[in-house]
Amino acid sequence: MLKQSIENLGNRTIQGVWRIGFAARFFLAILLHSGTAFRRFGLTIREMYFTGVLSLIIILVSGLFVGMVLGLQGYETLQTYGSEEALGILVALSLVRELGPVVAALLFASRAGSAITAEIGLMKATEQLSAMEMMAVDPIARVVAPRFWAGVISMPLLAALFSAMGIFGGYLVGVQLIGVDEGAFWSQMESAVDFEQDILNGVIKSVVFGIAITTIALFEGYDAPPTAEGVSGATTRTVVTSSLVVLALDFILTAFMFRGLN
Amino acid sequence: MNKTVLDLWVGLFVIAGIAALLFLALKVGSTSAVSTSNSYEIVARFDNIGGLKPRAPVKSAGVVVGRVADIRFDNETFEAAVTLRLDKRYAFPKDTSAAIMTSGLLGEQYIGLEAGGDSQTLKDQDRILITQSAVVLENLIGQFIYGKAQEGVPK
């Protein structure tokens, strides 16, 4: 009984370490085989359509609503201190620093990451990847790397669109609906948001999230057992793992970026 | 999916994304106000800087003319040495005074510069001689109570 559970623990540890090692080698292989993704950029553009353009609607609509809710909630709180004009700062800083990159990344993981995993997993299950290898076409260069770069390029653009849309939503509710002074809204926002400290750090965050999500999604698809059950399990794992990784990375990045600020 | 339609959509997506980034950079944010190339640094020493932070604004007549670049503690004079980075467009007389002020009742602290009458101007790495420390609320209350107690002393 005891021996059994210790064996289980050992087995799980070995499996976990093996998967991490495999994922790291997989990541390196993607980077090494990235040449094709840039030489035949059409492949990457095709994938950008599926990961980026098709994610636009959910990103834009969520951004707008998150911004509008921030406007309403922020106004309620700021009003008690008589500083409604700071609404612009509150909306812009929370979106640009945190909500933009993180929420866009979570949506990206569930919208695009799951699709990537399912696609690659099915390609593997129907032996399309093996067929490519038979034809001396490297599936990592032809299938995996373009998806990777498409995700890495799309993610910061989506996060920026999310933030811009959110600020517009906050403006709609704060200025147009509630009636916060428009000049104060924009000028206070502009004086409080710093380009390097806030916007650039937000972009760096979204690039890191993009790398993490696409790597996890591609790896889970590539590693999925070639059965219907295996692919569905891998898709679920992609969303769960990449969401958790995004949140953990966000904490680490925030700690590095904003710790020494004051 | 037709290839040109696909290219068109991706192109639109990239343009929209870059436009959003530009919007954030230009409309929402401001570049760290003063860059190192067109600015000069002067030093001011304070007995007490209160809650002053690096990157706090330096204002003269209410206009932001620079930012606090660095705050250090001088272990020889036991004062705070505050480095101010001012925009090159603005020159101040040598006898300019610096004071630490608070915007609003509980707002952030900033440095206010009051221009003097000297004909020479402050150069890079010069020192502001006349400074006024931050008002510490505890000291103020202490002085008030002490003053009240003095009033009550029978003559």
C-alpha cells in the first residue's frame, strides 16, 4: 500500500520532469525551425488570420465592456472622495498595466489556444504529421513554427486593442453617460500614464503571455494521445494550464516591473 | 478562404493593432516628460523631504518644468540630496528657491520652484541654496499643542 503510493509519486514526478524537458526541447526546436515561418511568411499570415483576426470580436467586445464597468465602478468609488476627475487615471492604468494584457491573454488562451491544440492534436491523430515527415517535410517548420509566430505577433496587438477599447468604454460611461469633465479625464490620464513605465511594460507582458500560451497550446497538441479522448483532454489542459501560467507570470513580471518604482 | 481576402483581413488587423498602440502611446500616455538629452540637472538639499518620490513633478508657477530624478541621503550633512532634472527650455536665476509642496490636502508631493532675481542662471549640476522642507503633519500638530499649552501657563 505504502510502496504503491510512493511508486505513484515517483512515477508522477518522472512524468512531470519528462514533460517539462520535452516542452523545453520542443520550444527550442520551434525557435530553431523558425526560418520557414519567416521565409514563407504567407504561412504565418494564414495562421494570424485564425489566431488574431478571428479573436478580434471577443477581444473588442470584452474590452469595451470591461472598460465600461471600470468606468461605472470607479466613478462610484472615486465619488466618495470627491475626485471623479481621476476616473481617467483609474481606467487607463488598470487597463494598460494589468487588465489589458491579462484578460486579453486569458481570452486568447481559450479562443485561439484551444483551437491550436485541437488542430495539431487532430493532425497528429489522423497521422498528417507523420505523412509530412514521410515526404521529408519537417512538421515543426511547416505546421508548428508559423502558428507560434502568429500567436506571438497577434497577442500584443490584441492586448493593445483590448486596452484601447477599454479606455474608450470608460470614456463612454464616464464622460458621455455620467458627465465627468472631458478635459480632466484625458489630461489627468495623460499626465499619470507613463509611456515606458506603463505602456511598454504592458506590451512586454503581452509578448511574454503570447509566447507562453502558444508554446503550451502547440506542445499540448503535439503531445496529445492520438485518440478523440486524448485530443479533448489536451484541449482542456491547454486552457487550464495556460490560464494558470499567465496569472503566475503576471505576478512575477509585475513584481519585477513595479517593485522598484517608488 | 481566398488568399487576398485573408491577406486583407490580416493587414487590417495589424493596422488596427498598431493604431491602438499609437493611441495608447500618444493620447493616453506621455513619454517620461524630460529626456536626458535636452535637460539639465540641479541639486537641492532638504532637511526633510516628507513623502517625495522619484519622478514627482517639479513645478514653477504651477507649470511642470521637470521631474525629480534621484533622491539620496547625504551621510555627512544628514540631509536629503534631491536631484532635479529640468527641461533645457527653462532657465532659472541662481537664487531660485525650492520648496516641497502638496497638491491638495492629501495629494502627491511635488517640488515648487520660486524664481529669484539674480541675473545669472542655474547651470547643470548647480545647487539650489534656499530650500524649504516638507511640512510634516505630526510636527505641525506638535507645535500647535505646544503653543496651546504655552497660552495656558499663568503669567
